[in-house]
Amino acid sequence: MAQPKAVILVSGGLDSATLLAMAQAQGYACHTLAFDYGQRHRAELVAAEHISRKHGAVEHKVVTLDLRSIGGSALTDQAIDVPVERGEGIPVTYVPARNTVFLSIALGWAEVLSAHDIFIGVNAVDYSGYPDCRPAFISAFQALANVATKAASEGQSLNIRTPLISLTKADIIREGIKLGVDYAMTVSCYQADAEGHACGRCDSCYLRREGFLTAGVPDPTRYAK
């Protein structure tokens, strides 16, 4: 029997590297998808390609968008500083409609591939206040996927898989270690330098560092001096 195909959204970060390893362990033929969307640095795109290659992705695709044209986020607008202290509410690192756009393109590629599953590494525990990382968003997009596509109209259900959604960062790290993920290859920092060195101060760095600490796993993150 042929392996079932899946589209795996990869960012080059800790979560999506674990996601890819989990999908592979479940027997999927993994087609990885990353986005060059005008983010602050390209180091995460390099990491996404290297991780996809290491974990044996059938194909790795990078789609170019330019979300800088609408702005509204510290990740796409250089005039908005990345915060170095954790605040309340939805942070300025939230990128408007990013996961909606990414999943829409993944949905299109899944149709082309005749894949019935899309994996996305959203997390509702350590999700930093992002509204498009919640179960309600995933459920809504799942419903959309099954009325908006040719595949669905022909009776083929499409599934949005979120195996990380209820895990803590420490849980994710422990799972990845079991699956052989090399976290030294990953880049999670919102403002990493060109070589992928982390700032150690942004919200993403904080969550990552606390995750390794809680998991009892040495932190392999490369920090900027």
C-alpha cells in the first residue's frame, strides 16, 4: 500500500521540526511547505530546508508572499520593534491572517498532490496570545476545507492535523528528542541574525528556553554574543 501523502507546514522552528518528525513516524509521505512572506530574517527558511532534507521530505516547497505590503506586525514591519518583555493581550509579533493564508495555500497544494492531510504546528498552551493558534480557528478552517475544494465535493475529506495543539513546549521537546529531532538545526527567534543566532530576549526565545529547562534537556540554541 502506498504511503498516504501529507502537506507539512514548516517554519524552521522547534515546533514544526517536531511536527515533521511526528508525521513521518505516523507513516506519511511528507511534502513540506515554507513561506517567504517578508519576515525579518531568512535564517528560518534555511533551517526549514535543512530540516526537511534531514527528515526525508519527499519534496520541499517555498512559496513567496509579501505580507509587508499590509504590515501590522513586528515581524513584517521594520518600524515596529520586536518586544523584549512579555506583555498582556495579543502581541505585536502576531501577523494578521498569517495562518489563514498559509493554510489556504497548503490546502491548494494538498489538492494538487491528492493529499488528504495537512499538518500545522499551532499550539494553544504556549501560543503567545495568537488567535489563529486556537482550536476554534482550526475547527473553522477544517469546515472551510471540506466545502471549498474540488476534492471535498467529490467526497474526499481533508483533515487539518494539529498534534502539538495541547502540548506544552517541554512536552513538544521531549517528543522530538524521542523522534531524533536535532534542535540545534532549528531557528525560533523572531529577530535572529543572518546566521540564525537567537537574540535570547524576545517572547519566542523565552518560551523556547523555558521549554528546554522544564524538559530537562540541554538547550542547543545558538545565541548571539
